Amino acid sequence: TNLVKEGEVKGWMDLTDPKWEGKVLMPDPRKSGSAFGELFIHLNAFGRDNGKGWEYFKNLYKNLTVTTSSSHTYKFVASGEFPLGMTHERNAYKYRDGGSPVGFIYPEEGTAVRPDGIYLIKNGPNPELAKKFIDFVLSKEVMELLRDTGYRVNRLDVDPPAGYPPIEVIKQNGYDPVWAAENREMMLNKYTEIAESN
């Protein structure tokens, strides 16, 4: 908040402004699962199938400083070494709650709420116990505990973590994990082409 004025960046497209050259942190999607998700979010916001997403990302890449670890993003923004970085909200809110001068931008073009999953393995050794464990994990009590550590949870009877905006006010473009998985190699190859040409 000491380096970016309120309203100066409203969305993804603003990050392509030449004034942010070298000032936007993003982890390398070839080394970070969360960064791979962020790459998909960018493509999805501008058109993953029509080429416009990649056109946008080429422009964005000119302003990126790519880091080898997702944790660098929120640490270096919180310390004031970089004005902007892309990360999960949970990571960044911890720094805000710890007193760091950080703010949050939910892009006007939209982002994604990426789910974590819990699964029952077919033909597993103890399906009844596994079902009980799933019920326990999805219980209101456990969801409140997860919420209190900064996770958004999918129960309608559990509020978001303190200070988070309600999910309804965040523009969402959806997240298709099947498409992302099926196109992972293509996405990382295209990312490498862009990285190597800059």
C-alpha cells in the first residue's frame, strides 16, 4: 500500500502498463502448482481458446519478475521489495493481519475460486471409515477451524475468514481443472516460449 495507490490497479490488464515493468512478481508455473493455476486464470480471463489469452499474457510477461517459489511473492511484496504480486488470498491476508502494509485486488476481469478436494478411493481398504472421515472433514466444526486459519470453505453456514470479502462480490470466471490438466503440457510449452523470447 506504500507503493501502489488505491485504485491504481483494478485488474489484470492494468498490470501490462509499462510503468510496472519488472515490478510484478509471479512464481514460475513450471515449478509451482499454484502459479500454474494463476496462468490458467489469466488465459481464462481473456480467452483460453481464441488466442487472446496468450496475447494478453505476452504483454503481461514483459512486466513480470518470475520467482522460483510461491512464497517469495507474498514475502517480497509484504517487505516492500516489489509493489505487486500474484498469490492466493490466504497467503497475503496473513501478512496483512501481521501488520504488513499490503492490500488486495480482486481483478475486475475476474479470477477463480480454486477448490481443494477430498476423495473416496474406489476399492480402498476401508470405505466405511473413509466415509466417516470425509463427513468429519466436511463438518461445520472442522470447516470453522479451517476458516479460522484463513481458508474459504464451501459450507454456506460458515462465514468467510475475518476481513475477506464475501465470495459473491468477487467476479469469477470459473476454473476447469479437467481442461487445465489435459492442456498442461501445451500451456507450459507456450509459457516457456514466451519466457525464452523475452
